[in-house]
Amino acid sequence: MIRAGAVLGVMLIVAGCAEQGALPDNPFAPGVAKRGAAVDGATVGHRLINAGEYDLAIDAFSRAAVETGEMTPEILIGLGSANLGLGRLGAAETLLRQAVAADDTSPEAWNNLGVVLMEKGETSEASEVFRRAYALDNGQSDSIRDNLRLALAKLDRR
């Protein structure tokens, strides 16, 4: 009896909304706004990484690569960072090494490569990579400085 009353109440609320025009005549989701500006896939990928959605970020960076027709250093860094977030250290290392080979002026790429190396236990190479990232960044990033300090402290403990 209570269920029947609840269902009837919901139906009355929905019927009331339909009378006021709140429900569309078409039950399907709206289509794509073709006049709207599309957001770059790399931008979407970076936003997804910041949100912790690494699988979706990989998809977005992959779409960006298809759109541009090449694997730019930015896309390689994004893919490497997303794989790092997922714990796929081998894939992340490969992609980040490709990124620094393509453009060795990105502190973000060097820093993320250093993080991968630290996770793999390759502390001495990681400290050198962090030094390069710190130099390229001119000491502006606290996270790169902290990573360098951590790597150097681990080396001293050996």
C-alpha cells in the first residue's frame, strides 16, 4: 500500500512538471552543439590528470595525438604522467624518455621521469634527473625541489 502511494506521488510530481514544460517532448539526451568550440584533447587530458582520472586522460591524450597527427612532447608527457598515476611504471618510463628525447627543456617531463625512477629504486639516476629538472625550472617549483631533496637523502643513506 505504501509503495503504491509512493509511485502515485512520483507520477503526480512528474505529471506536474510536464504540465509546466520542465520535461522535454524528446526523451533522448540533447545532441552535440555543432557551433560550440571544441576543447583541445591535450587540455582535456591535463584536466583529467588533475582530477585523478588517469584512464580517461589516456583516452584524451590519444585523441589529441590523432587530431594533431603526431606524438608531440606534450602528448608524450601527458601519456607518461597518466601511466605513472596508474602505477604503470614501465610504460610511463618509456613515454617520458621519448618526451625528453623530443624536447629536453621540459622540467615537468624530467621531474616525472625522476619520480618513475625513484619508484623503480633507481635513486642515483633519479637524483641526476631531478637535478636537471630543478635547473630547467630555475628552482621555482617546490615539488621538484622536494623530489631532489628526497633523492639526495636516499643516496646519503646508502
